[in-house]
Amino acid sequence: MSDWSLYIIRTAHNHLYTGITTDVTRRLHQHQTGKGAKALRGKGELRLVFSRQLGDRSLALRMEYRIKQLSRAQKEKLIGNSSDFESLLAALKSD
């Protein structure tokens, strides 16, 4: 069973992209070379600003969905404060 991670990438225009993968380094390279998500193609320099290993794919998918529902301000807060991520994760696990 693979360990799944959630990651957030910031584009050159300061947009945030959230995804999941079993290998964050490989996936970031794919995005940077245009072989990743279409949403990131042609968006300039991409920087990994957040990643956390979550374990199973189901949890990673649910966390990705939850983060994509957050406002930009909430995502920025999450990136800057790991306790916010842990709180969100705990709430998701208790659902």
C-alpha cells in the first residue's frame, strides 16, 4: 500500500493548486515540465508551498476535496500554520 501525500503549489501569478500523489517530488517535476495537470500548464514558475503525508488514498482524496472548498485566505492560513492543517485533518477523521 502506498503512502499518499497532499500538496499545494503556488504559481507565478500567486494562484494555489491542490493535489495528491504518492511522490511529491516526481509530481512537482511533472507539473513543471508540462506533463502534469492542465490547470498548471503555462503558469510560469511553480513552487511547492505545502505538503503532508496522509497515508491511504481515501483520506488523501477527502482532505484534497476539503481543502479545495476553503477560501483563499483559509488556504493561506493553512499553509502558514501546521496546527490549522492538523485541526482540519482531525475533523475529517472524526466525520
